[in-house]
Amino acid sequence: MLRTPQRPTSLAVLTSGGDAAGMNAAVRAVVRAGLAEGLKVYGVFEGMQGLVDGGDRIQPMSSSDVGGILHQGGTVLGTARCAEFRSREGRRRAARNLVERGIDALVVIGGDGSLTGANLFRNEWPELLEELVAQGEITQTLADSHGRLTLVGMVGSIDNDMFGTDMTIGADTALHRITEAIDAIHSTASSHQRSFVIEVMGRNCGYLALMSAVAAGANWVLIPESPPDTDDWEESMCRALTAGRSIGRRRNLAIVAEGAQDLHGNPITAQHVKEALEERLGEDTRVTSLGHVQRGGAPSAFDRYLSTVLGYAAVEQVIMSPGAEAQLIGIRGHQIISSPLMDCVDKTRAVADVIANQDYEKAMEIRGGSFRDSFRMIRTMVRAQPHAPVPGQRRLRLAVLHGGGPAPGMNTAVRVAVRVGVDRGHTMLAVRNGFQGLGDGDIDEMDWMSVTGWVSRGGAELGTTRFVPTAEAIDRIAGQLESHHIDGLLMIGGWSGYEAAHAFHERRDDSAVFARPIVCLPASINNDLPGTELSIGADTALNNIVSDVDKIKQSAVAARRSFVVEVMGRDCGYLALMSGLATGAERVYLPEEGMSLLDLQNDVNNLKEGFEHGKRLGLVIRSEHSDPVYTTGFIHALFEREGDGLFDVRQAILGHVQQGGDPSPFDRIQATRLASKCVEYLIEEALTEKPTSAFIGLQKGKVRFTPLSEFPALIETGVHRPREQGWMALRPLAKVMARADSPSR
Ligand code: ATP
Ligand code: MG
């Protein structure tokens, strides 16, 4: 007789299918969250094969077994394709191997195939156990006490092709690899006036191709979901690329997804594209197939974060609903969601069918809003020249400027804003040096080609300042708006930019010039702006921090050493907490929490205890404004003094490297998406009777506008951060991951 499933006491975790960066972080999170819940946690090596083989391929895991793997690509558990698991006999052996160890909960990290197989296994479980009892392999009592298998899945796949999650584990890292490769190819292509065709992975899903085309500023892209709309696609492609050459573009870059096809479902390969370019344009064309480079390398900051939160949530799911229908844990916006696993697999497979049946409209519809936005965007950006203005249309004059500190992705956003505005028939003006420059009338008209190459360029070409205008300066600014006939302003920047825009907008009742629409686009590495979960630049900064901390940790292989790393963020601890999660820091100091002597005392004691028990490496991360007195230097000195003889201490203040470098693919993609929406907003508002002003942002993964007048109400008094910060909810999770770290490693 089956008993009602109880809270499981043991849990097994495995990785299966193709490997993906971030799988290790997911395994680490499952192991540590499981241990923190008092479960016995087993690691299954070599995917489903390990389940079938049993023996030492299923091993209990301790917290230290998953130490030091966060930054490694691939999977330490190994993965395999396993034919035996496809047979009932194989799955019966797997069931026996689990139930003998008292395991009746399984977390699987893999693609659609692995999740389907695991789900079948879960559904068959009661029968498999019956068969094992009948064959005398296990006792009835054992079978009865493990009547149901609890299954929770996470998607590890670089393709980002699964329903039930906005992002799959490994997709962001793959985008990093592709973008780095294309950036490198860019420079050589431009030098030689060559054409390049790049093939990226994605059998049924154009995600990697499309997003890398947005991020790298490609001139043509071919994806499975939306084939070229004519039979003679070679002709339309060549026409567009020739037009580009004729206006002085130095290189042509086409990106082809593995599964790209024409209207009739015939494959379009990178080779086809190359031949077309050589034959029809006589261009020297090279094909680069990125292949396994896309899977490799250290996981990006986002993949480490994603895997960690998903792994943690998977364990919660196991504990909360033992025996329930199998669930898939995914992410939507910044929210963790759980959905019936087989629904997700079925819907995913349905897209493949829709594409195979050449119902492309449906395929694009299923892919969702941001995918469609990006596709539309690409169509505008690949144009060699803008659409001519519609006869009789009102031609607005819209100005773009920055404010606040520099943030990677600012140039990307300006490029898109200029091109979208010009393409809609308007005049786009660039203001140099922010609001200061605006007051001084430092304003130039921008044309289509003036922003060439800006997609991947770090820094801020237009210049930015932290200048917040006084009443007198505001009047001067108003004067410039009048004399340059500026109908609307797009401010791409951070805190001071928001303050300046708000100060100007506050005078809206004084005269019509102050009521002209302003839209602010959040660009700040600190991620300290209201109305958005994320600002442009923060992802790049996070990746900069993570790769530096990886190196810092490696430098300590031999010694027993603790590092105190200081990161930026001003009054906002976002970078500190997120980089702590992504690098495995055991303690993070945040300005939101402050620091006390008692905290420091505890932290010193924890560190000492850790090192006394064989720990070799310590890492604490301190956000720059955590406390005015307990500075990074102070903590360094304190730890050094107290750790005397047991461990030594080094401090690293990362400084401006965090603001520098080329924007990450994610920052480029978001900058592109938000900037285009901002220009649309400005155009609409500038043409209405009573225009409004706003700041744009991502809320629960959706693009939203908040009225600019709400700025003061949404921020904390006296400090630079919003009242509500969703990421603060991650603090308990960070503690669980860290607590497990201290005693053992
Ligand atoms: P990716 O597509 O990202 O490489 P995947 O998980 O889809 O990953 P597959 O090769 O399809 O990769 O599946 C991995 C393993 O999962 C298979 O080798 C097999 O052991 C198991 N598996 C897949 N489908 C089934 C099925 N229908 N029944 C039983 N087991 C399956
Ligand atoms: Mg698959």
C-alpha cells in the first residue's frame, strides 16, 4: 500500500544531455540548499548512465565537494547520452539504485530529452518498484516507504529553447562567447573590407543568432523561426549588403543559426550564404563556425546567479510538494516560477513542429515579445540608410544626452536611439557632456553613419557629467531648447541625470518649454535607479568584478588566505550581493544593512573557525559605502590582526575597472530594446497636446514607463537608492550558500 509521500530525507542531483556553463553552479546550489534543509544529498555522475550503473557513480556529497566549482564551465558530475535509460530494463535498474539508498527525490539539470526521460521514469516509478519487489530485488517495505519519486527539473541548454523559463542555464555564457568572437572578427573584417559569415548553434531556436546579431551589430541574420520572405533571398541579402558598402560600411557580417531555412523549409547553411556573397557580389567571404567554443569557458555572472537561484528553488520545491507532478523551475523577469514539467517540454516540441510545418507566423508568436522586438529592431538596424520621411509628416527634433557616471552600454543606446529616430523621419541631436553641455549649447546633429561601431564600444562617446543644474542653469537649458527647437529629450544615464531631468521637469507649469517631454533610460553600473529592476551597465560591471575575483582567488592557491574585496555601488549593494553570489563569497557587506562591531566580531570568529577546520581560502565582499568608519582598510587590518598565524589577509579595491570595458551582450541587448522604446515614447509624447515625462525600466521582465514626477517618492531620502529593491530578497539565499561554505573549505 502506498503511503502519502512525506518530506524526503534524501535527494539526488544529476546533469544530462549537452553540457552548459552554469551547470556546476546549479549542482552546488542544490547540494548546499539540500544540506541546509537537513537532507542527505547524492551526486549522480555521468547523467542517466550513473543512475543505471549505480555503484560509486551515486555518491553522497558534502558542502566541500562542491566548493571551488562556481567558476568552472561544463559539469563536474559529468554528462552522457545513455541508450540504456531509454529501455524499461535500464530504468528499473535506475529505480533500484535509488531506492536502495533511500532516495526518492531527483533534481535533473538537462535539455528537453533528459527532462522527458526523467519524467517517464517518475511516472513509471511505482510500477518499477512493484516489478523489483516481484523479482525479489527489493522488499515490499522498502517499496512502500518510497512510493513516489519527486522530480524537479531545470533547463541546462545553451540554445535557450525551452518553455517555462525566460533563460536557460548556459545561454548567457554562450552569448558572451559568440559576442567576444564576433567583436574580434569585426576588427579584422573592417581592416580588410571582407565579408564574414558566422554560424552559431540553435537547431530549432534562433535565440543565439538573433541576440548575438543585436549585440554585435550584424548586417544580416538568418533564423529558423522567420525565414527570408522571398524565394530569392540571396538577392535581397546582397542588395542590402551592397547598399551598406556604398555608404562606406567597411565590413559585412551575416549570422546564420544552425537551423536556418528558407520559406519552403530547405536548410540555409553558412556555406550557402558565403557562395551567394562570392558569386553575386564578388566579395572575399570567410565562414566561421563557432562550434563548441560556444559551450566552453567560465560561466558568466548571470549564469552563476541564475543557476544558484534555480538550484535553491528546486530544493524548496522538492520539500514543499513531495510526490507532486514533476515541476520545471524557471525564471521570468527576476521571478522564480515553477510549471508542470511535461507541459513545458510539450510546448517546446510544438515549436519545432510549427517550424517544420513552415507556420512561421505562429513560431514568432510563440517566441514572445522580446524576441519579436529584437527581430524588428534588427530589421531597422541592418538598413544602410533610413526610410525617407513620409511627405507632410511633422519632423521632430529630439536630443540625446547622458548624465551621471559612465556606464557600459551608453553608446549602444545612443546608436539605437539615433537610428530609430532618423528612420522615423525625425532629426536626432546629440548633446555633449550632459546637462552642462546642454546649457552651453554643445549640440550637434547626428546622422545614420555617425554612430557606426558604437554598438560594442565601452565608455560614453558623447561624454557625461554628474552636473545637476541650478535654477539659473535650468533657465539656460530652457533657452537652448528654444533656440535649437528641441521637441524632446532622451537622457541615458544614472542618478545625477535623473535628478537633473526631474529638476527641469519640476518647472513644467512655469512655461511650455519646461513641459517638453523627457524620458530617462537607466544606465548606471550601480543599479540604483527607481522604476527598474536593472539598469544598463550593471551586468557588464558584474562580469568585470566576477572575472577579477576569479583571478584573485586563483592567486591564493598555496597560502591560507582571506581576501577583502571592495566593489562599487555607492549607496546600493546590488553589485556586492550579486558578485558575492556569483563568486562564492562567505560574507557580503551592504550599505542597506550597515555594519556593527558585533557583526565584525562574529565574522572574525567564523573566519577563524573556518581556517581552524582546514579552510584554505576566505572571501568577503564589501560595498564601498557600507560604513564610513569600518572601511575596507579597517577590515583588512582587523582580520590580519585577529587571524595572526592562522591565515593572512589581502585587500583588493577593484575601482574603475568595474566601469570600463566593452558592454556585455545582455547590456547591449537591453540598451537596444529600451532605447528604441524611449524614442517611440518621445515621438508620441512630443506630438500630443499635453506631453508627459517618464523613466523607462524593466519590471518583472516587462518594459514599463513610470512618470518622472514620481522620482522623489520612489527613492530613499538622503541616499542614492530606490525604496524598493527586489534583489534584497536574495539575501537569505546568499547566507545559505555561504554558511555551507565556511566550515569545510
Ligand atoms: P540537449 O538537447 O541540450 O543536448 P537533452 O537533454 O535534450 O540535451 P538528449 O540527448 O535528448 O539531450 O537526452 C539526454 C539523455 O536523456 C538521453 O541520452 C537518454 O538517456 C535520456 N532520454 C532522452 N529522451 C528520453 C526518453 N524519451 N526516454 C528515456 N530517456 C530519455
Ligand atoms: Mg534536446
